[in-house]
Amino acid sequence: MHKLKIIFLLLFVSCAALAQNKSKIILQNAADIVVTIVDKQSVSHLRNPVFKHDNAILTCDSAVFYADRNYFEAYENVHINQADTVNIYAKFLNYDGNQKKAHLNTQVRMVDKTSVLTTDIFDYDMASKIGSYLEGGKVVAKDVVIDSKNGFYFANTNDAYFKHNVVVVTPQSVIKSDTLRYNSKNNWTYFYGPTNIKGTDDNLYTENGQYNTKSQNAFFSKRNLYTQGTKSLKGDSLYFDGEKGYGKAVKNVVFEDSEDKMKLYGQLGEYYKADGKIIVTQKPFLGMVTKDSVMLNNKKVADTLWLGADTLESKMVLLKSVRLKTQINSQEIQILEEKSPTQKTDLPLGEFMETEPQTTVIKEDEEIAKLPIETATLTADSLESKKAALKSLSLVGQISNEKLPSQKIDLPLDKPTEVEQQSAVIKGDNKLVTLPIDKKEATIGNAKLTADTTKTRIIKAYHRVKVFKFNMQAKADSLFFCSADSTLRWYKKPIIWAEDAQQTGDSIFVQLKDKKLHNLQIDNNAFIVHSDKSDTTKFNQIKGKTINGFFKNNALYQLFVDGNAESIYFSKGEDGKGNDVNQTVSGQLKIIFEDKEITDIFCIQNVEGSFSPLEEGQKNRLTGFSWQPELRPISKEEITGITIQKRTKLPTKTPAKPFVKPRSKKK
């Protein structure tokens, strides 16, 4: 009984509180008043009435007021002014003073200090200051327009929630979303469903995050994908500073350039929009698709070059800032008794310029000499030989045959002459175009390219660099790659393995042609060790100042050694067994490979050699010999750190129950 009294008392207090919250609508003024009695209730027909309810003033052209019900209907030029902060306009209004709810219809417009909302049907709670529409509406704030099917507006916090077919238009972007919240005071937009943010030249997809329409600062946390042209960036979390054009990606970062067929992976990435630069740390690695093919599971697939390091950086730079490496063929590398050496320079990895000066090939009387282009000089006795020499100059444009000097021709690089035309190489549609420098532009298809504006992608790798490709593996301290000349440049104790050969030097260049391995160049202290498959204790060795090698069908087939060339070669008889050891010293060497085995070595200039029995020379080693197979990357997983777990095969039949020997009964 005592409990029932308490319950009745609580109900009475609650009802009293509700009764106190119900305030009466006050008719302050009206031009005309006509009062009728309908169902024993007073009904007032009013012209130009002015109602007051709590802190709101409500006006219209005409109204029907049900005083007993604390309710009225308003027609034409409806206006609600709440505390001088919120103004709502419409053609029709139904207002319930007991519930403090307004239902507005036709040409509804809600205005506050930061935004204007327009719709045809709008419900507004005067107590909570919350409005909603379900048949389409628009919010216009400073520099922002938002359209949606459903919307909920919170006047106290300046928040608006939108759902279904949400479109946000700002000067910088167009946002399309399924579910979105916008604060008109601080310009922050929050996403709770599939969303696309389309900028002038980029797009971002996310399913959860926030974006400031004024500063363009953003944070995205679910299924994020940023794209700009042929480039894209993924990450579990993306942060972006719109004013600085700086972004950060965290966990499962993937940067891809579809034009260069390149993907960059890692766990932490920084992005700079201005030059398309991305720096990836924390387990970074890169995959670059080539046109070399390998057999996997009895199927021919494209081989991918996998590159890992402590830090990977990729960016776009002006092509004119990069000195490209000229594509050379094995026919252009010739061994002569006399040749002017080319000078080499070592530049730090951060420099874009190639580490060797460009050279030109001059041909005279069927002999070829490779000279630095800065001082390319040729002396000839006849006009015809001079013409032939000039026509053979690589890197030189059209040559005038009419104006030829009589004795000596000097072609300084910085001062083009009548017989030299400098050129710049620009990239477009995956083609290299030689562009005369006086024109400074060219057209490929419908695109106009200029040497001053054309960009190319470069990649830098820092510290503990490793590379795995089925026909080549490598390690070094640092690496530099330029897509314009498709050249990988290794620095600081680089080692490259190709089949059974190990190559070392101060720096190593590997150049691709049509996305296939084409040639390699080893500069200073060049050393190649070739292991004999039949006997792992035998090592063919090649040493020199510079080594140039060429690939065919994914394998080395020619090597040219220049400068103090030395070799140790284990010769074989017709039976394939070793006979003796041939050790030579000469100015130059040419080595021929067949079926991945050394078949011939040609020694040129100041040749010295000796033959030793196999037993005596088997342990011979050239100075600087180092065989390090333990450092060789052996798989893609070693570069990427990703291991694929094999699925456990499920049994096809229900396994039989284990046999249990029955217990013997006690007697």
C-alpha cells in the first residue's frame, strides 16, 4: 500500500510538471477577428494576427485559432521569429502550442546567423530547436551549398545531418555522400557512409571521416582512396592539410601510378600534392611491373621488380632537371687499341643529374672512339671522312654538309655550332621524343609538350636497399630511378646477381628498354664473379675499371670490360669437364655468354696471360674477390615481408571415430 502511494505521488508530480511546461499561445494583435463556436469550442478567424508563444513571435496574413486546443493554422507569409536568432518563413503553418511543434509547408525557408535552409515540408520543434525535412531540401552557408533528400537541423549547435543523395558544393570541391553532418559555424563536415570528395584535379573516397570545407583539412578512417590523375593513395587512416597540400597515410599504405605501372607500399606515408611526392617509411617496398615474363604454375606472367629499403621516396620533377642516360646497344661498345678515356664524376643520391657526362661516338675510317661530348674533337685528312664522322655523331641533330671546317671540328656542349643542335628529351604517351632546343616544344597526338614544363617520375631508396626480380637480384645502401630513361642507379657497395653471376662496383646502373632488362654499367672497381654450376668451388672472375653488360631474353649475353681488365676463366673441353685455368691481364675484355655460361673471352691491348693446371689454379683469386651469396635476396617475400599462409585442406569425408579398446569386465 505504501508503494502504491509513492507511485501515485510520482505520477501526480510528473503531470503537474507537464502542465507547468504547457504554456498558452497569446494573441497579441489582429486586424480583424471573427469568433464562431464549433463543437462547443471557440474558433477565431483572424486577419494579420500576431501570436506570442514563449520566446517566439508568429505572424501571417490570416489564421484560424483554436484557443481551447492551444493550436492555430496560419496562411500566407508565415513568419516565426524565435529569440531574434532563428527566422522561419513559409506559406502554410500548423502550430501546436502544447507540444511546441510547427509543421510548415510550401516555400519553407529557415534562416539563422550562419545558414539558410530551404525545403517544401519542414517540421520544427520550438523547444529543442530541431528541424527536419524528408522530401528534399537545401542548406546554403558561406561558400557551401548542401542538397539532400532527408535533413535534420539543430539550431542550438549549428549542426545539420543529411541522408540520401547528399551533395555538398564548395569553391574547392564537390562532395557526394550517403550520410553526412555539417556544422555551419566551424565549417566541418563529417561522413558516416560512402563519400566522394571531388576537387579540381583530384578525388577522395571514404566511408568515415571529416573534412573542413574552408581550410580543406581532413581526416579519413575507413576504406580510403585518394586519386589524382594516374596516381592513387590508400591507407587505413588519411590526414590532409589542404592549405599546405600535405597529407599523411597510416597503416596499409599503397601509392600507385598506373602510367608508370608502379605501386609503393608501407605502413607510414607522407604526401606532398605540389610535386606528387610521397615518402614511405615503416616496412616500405615497391612493385614495378616489367615486360619480362616468367612461368608460374605453368602459366606465363609478367615479372615484377620488387624493391625494399628503410625509406622510399617518389616524386615528379621537371625533366630538364634530370640528366638522362642515353640508351646504348652492344654494337656501340667497341674495344680498340687506343681510346680516349671518359671522365666520371660521383654525385650524391639527392642530385638529379646523371653520374656520367654525356658522350658522343665519332666514327672515322671504320674505327669508333668514345669521347666526352664537351671536347669532342676529330682530325681527318679528307672532306668525305669528316662528313662520315659528323653524320655518326649520336646526340647531334641535323648536320649541315655544306659548311665543314677544313682541318679541325670542336663541338663544345654549352655553345651549339652550325653542325650541332642540342636537344632535350621529353616524355609523352610513354614515348621519348627528341626535341630541338630552339623549338622548345613538340606535339604528340593532341598534346603539346615543352621541355620547361614536362615532368617525369623519380624514385629514391635509402639504406639497406634490396631488389628481387626473377632474373635479377640486388642490394645496396641507396638507389635512384628515373622513369624517363628507365635506369636504376645503385650506390654505396652495390651488389647485383643475375643467374650465376655476381657484380660489384662503386656504382651500378641497370637500364630497362620497353620495360625489359637491357644493359648494365658498373663504374670503378668493377668486379664480376661467375659461379660454375657443375662445381661450386670454381669461380670465373672478371675485373676492370668499367664493365658494360647487355641482356637478351632475360639473361646476360655480352660483357665489355675497360681499364686494367683481368680475368680468371676455367676452360672446358668437349666433354664439359674442366681442363685448365686461364688467367689474363689486358686493357680491354669482351666476354660472350651462351645458355648462361661463359663461352668466349677476347683480350685486347697489352695482353698477358698464363695457363695453369686445374688442380693448381682452382683456388686462384683476383685482388678484391668477394663471393657473398648469403646476401642475395631469394624471394619476393624477403622484400615485402608478406608471407602467404597455405590453406589447410578440409577433409572431404567425416573422419572415423577413434577406436577405443573396451574395458574387460571384472569377474
